[in-house]
Amino acid sequence: MCGIFAYHGPKKNAPEMVIEGLKRLEYRGYDSWGVAYKKGGEIHVHKEVGKIGDFDSKNLNFGSSNISLGEVEDQYEISMGHSRWATHGKVTEENAHPHFTEDKNIVIVHNGIFANYLEVKKELEAKGSKFESDTDTEVIAHLINDYCKKHSFEEAVDKTCKRIEGRYAILVMKKDRSCIIAARKGSPLIIGVGKEENEFFIASDIPAFLPYTNQVNYLDDNQLVQIDKTGIKFFDMETNKEIEKRTIEIDWTIEEAEKGDFAHFMIKEITEQKSTLTRAINQDTNIIEEVAEAIKNAENTYFVGCGTAGKVGMVGEYLFANIAKKHVNFCFGSEFSNYKHFLNDKTLMVCISQSGETADTLEAIEIAKERGVTIVAIVNVETSTMARISDMVIPIKAGPEKAVASTKATTSQLAILTLLAYACDGGINKGKQLLINTAAQINDMLNPRYEEYILKIAEKIMHVESMYIIGRGSNYPIALEAAIKLQELSYIHAEGFAGGELKHGPLALISEGTPVISLVPNDENTKEMISNTIEIKSRGGYIIGISPENHEVFDYWISVPDTHESSPIVNIIPIQILAYQLAVLRKNDPDKPRNLAKSVTVK
Ligand code: G6P
């Protein structure tokens, strides 16, 4: 949520590099963007509303200062940028980052929420500050400037951070200082260590600087970093002491983080499920056994996640009930605090997240940790905050996922939960075999003919007003997940229901031709699912069946392999394809659905 990128180093095209970095981070927010550049003793800013998309850095315009890029002036260049997902204030140029103070002394980019900004804003207004935007970010810039009257720049940033209630990642530059200061609490910031002397990148996510380096330093909460011509220094803001940081090598490649020949990241990532599932399964089984043992021994286990990862957790509840005959609780990250009275040191929390940076899940972890709960993270980004603060980590190994709508991470998370449920029942090898077979069948299923077949149904339903998805058992949460996918990609009203719940209300929504996707695996629910589907068809519903069998009630059949307990994995894939195709047909951007962002680092 909001992308931040900065460059300090000897290359003489820092703003261009920042623009390219922001393009690679655009999945984090795309309401507006902006770049700040330090040159000629001044800081210059260019901002625009909308997506950075194909913006050509030749068109950068830093206003009347008319500075030319590429002119060698300082030994090192400094530039930073931001792509915004609006929280405080509408999508306007004034509200776009970077934000200046009136005297152009301080400039800042920010990801997060400054919860107590109104109180601080009033204080600063009383002292004479004038604000141009509605953002909480501009208040941070003014507060730093105010502290600078009596303190050094470094101290001013530190003091300001201590006044911010909420989660943040900030980058700050000052007119008369050739340095950049960054600090974080709760929102991600990663330092890329460049190949040249004193060359550093700062970004919200690794893919932004992957073309230049795979050597990184992680900034943890309440830490501050200062970069200038003498190098990089890290500080702990709680102890006010300088600290050492280990440089870590990341094993992601730039090819994995680029679109290649695919039209969009989403279809690339859907296709990658041919191999990602195998990667998720074929890893060290010790950690799976260890977590399964912890679930067995815990008095209470909570599966926690948000959005799609939340739906995966909900599937987990069913998988554990059916396979391991073990009750686990599911809860969305944002709802978790309601369970705080039931948490103790015998509780286990299993967090599911692609990014490992989702604020609601991180907050749930904080609540749990305060009560002595053991935390397990099932994450894609192994070096994320969530992975680093958890007691045990199961990496899903899906590689970078850049489309806002999660696809390959979802099926890999489902595979891990399936494996865990089998391991909990003492049958990890049985689970592994089932998943190996599932992966092989997905490999056969994902081909251009399959996509063309789904395209026909996408063309048929592309103009409908509403559609519904039904499922039972472990496929009920998949119906909910299918609804999210269809909503965010097609912008068509879509809702998921438990098959048995239709007769208690939703049947009233069905009229002649209403498309209903019915998930009908071969399992103990098949008969009831068919009955529920017939009830819809009798009221005029147009039935799209996703099933290994072509049941008579279906008007359109999308075939999926018969994978028994892993049917949630194979059933969501044709819906991912359908949602993608609806986006393309309706001229929506499949990688960047309106109003959304990939990594939601605000509550
Ligand atoms: C956003 C994304 C979803 C994702 C959710 C949780 O809403 O658009 O695709 O499922 O965040 O993200 P996480 O990184 O925790 O899986």
C-alpha cells in the first residue's frame, strides 16, 4: 500500500531510476505518483495524478528551476519517489507525495497512517504552519521542520517518529543536506546495497531494485537509517544507539519479477501455477511436521489472514476438520482482537499472508504475542516483517507475485494447509502424494485450449449485472474467494454462498439468465450441491458448473481434474482465468484493479 523508492549513488540519472523503480512498485498504489530530486542546493519535485504506467522520464518537469538531468554536479545523486494509495485526502496533485514544507526545506514520502496527525496539525498551525494538502504526511514534514529549529536533522526525524501514533515508513530529505533519512514502524522498507561505492536503494519491496542488486538490509520497526557520501548508518530509535546490519542475498531473479512475454502479471502468475505448487510441496518436511505437532498440542489454534489469504485460512478450517479431525478456528486479521480473552501460552496462531506485511494480520500478531501465543507464518516473502517476528515460518516459495489479485500464492498456501492437515493426521506422505498428483494434473489443465474454452463463457457473461458462486464444505470458502476475484477484476457484482444457504434468502436474487457458478467436486457434498444447483436452475439461473463430471444440470461445464481433498486448489484456477478474461474484455487493468492495492499496510 503506497510504493516508496529512493536512490543514493554515483549514477547521474537518479530521478529516471526512481521513475523506473516506482513502475515496478505500482501494484502497491496507483492513485498518483511523484519524485523529489536534490540538485543545485535545492530539492525539486514533480507530481502527477493517475498511474505512472508508461511515463517517459524525459518528460520529467521540475518546474521553473529548469534543471537538466545528467549534469554532473555532486559526487552522489539523491532522488526519492512515491506511488500513492489514497488514505487521507482525495486523489489530487496537492495530496500526491512527495510533500514539502512551505519553505521547501523538508521533503517527505510516507507509507502508513499518522493516527494523531490532526492534534499535531493544530499545534503546528498555532505556530504558523500553513498546509497545502489534506494529508497526514504533510504534517510529518512540518513537524520535522519545527524540530529542526532546535535540533539536528537526524534528531528532528527521530523526535518526529516518536510522536507518530500508527504505522509508518518515511523517507526524508533536507535542502541543505546531501543525505537521505528513512525510518519505519510497521510498514516495510528494505535497503538494496548497490554495486558501486555508496550506492543504495530504499524501497517498499524488493522487486523495485532487483535489476540492480539482490543484496539487502532489512530495516526493523523503530529503526532509522541515514545514507550520505560516507556510507550507510543504522540506528535503533529506542536506545538511540548505532547498530550493525547483516547484508542478506535474495534468491529472487529479475525474470521472476518481470512480465516477460505475458500481457499481464496476472496471467503470468496464473500460468506459473504449473510449477509453483510443486515448489510449495517439495520443501523441507521437517518444518511441516513441526508445525503439525504444534497444532496437535495446542489447546486452541487460530488461522488468521486477510482478503484472499483469509479465505485460504477458512478453507484450512474445513481441511483440518475433514482430514485431521481436528478443530481449528479461523479469523480475519481485522477481527482477531475479539478473541483476545481466549489467548494464552497454549494457543497457536497460524498466519497466512503472501506479502507478510498486511497491517491487520501484523496487528493480530501483536495482540497474540502480548498473551504468550506461539506464532507460525505461512508466507511468500520469507524476509517480510511477519516472517521475522514469527516463531516458525513455512515459506510457500511461489516467487514474486505482483498482480494485485493473488493467484499462485493462494494455491501454494492451500497446498501447505492440505499438507499440514495430513501431517497432523500422521499421513504427511499421503498428503504429499495427493498434492504431487494435483500439481501434475494442473500442469495438464493449464493450456491455451483451456483458456480459450473459458473465454467463451467470459464473452457470454461479460455484460451481466450480477453473478453468484456456490459451494459446500471446503469449497464454500472457495465460493467466497471466487466472488472476490470476480469483483476486483470485472467490477461486476459477485457474491459467494454456501449451497445450503440459498433457500434462506439469496434464491430471491435469481431471475432468468442470472449466471451462477456451481462448484461440484466428487465428495460427500456432491448430491446436495446438485440439488442446490437444480433449485437455482428451476428459477431461471444459468449454470456454469466447475466439476470433474458434466452433470446434466450444467448449462456450461468447465472441467477440472478429480483431486479429492485438494479440490479447492483446482476449483479456484478456472475462476482466476475467468476473472482475468472478464477484466481484459471489459477493458479493466487486470494487474491493478481500481481502488485496491496489493500490500495493505494500513488498518
Ligand atoms: C490485498 C490483496 C489481496 C490479498 C490481501 C492480503 O487485499 O489485494 O490479494 O489477499 O491483501 O494480503 P497478504 O499479503 O497478507 O496475503
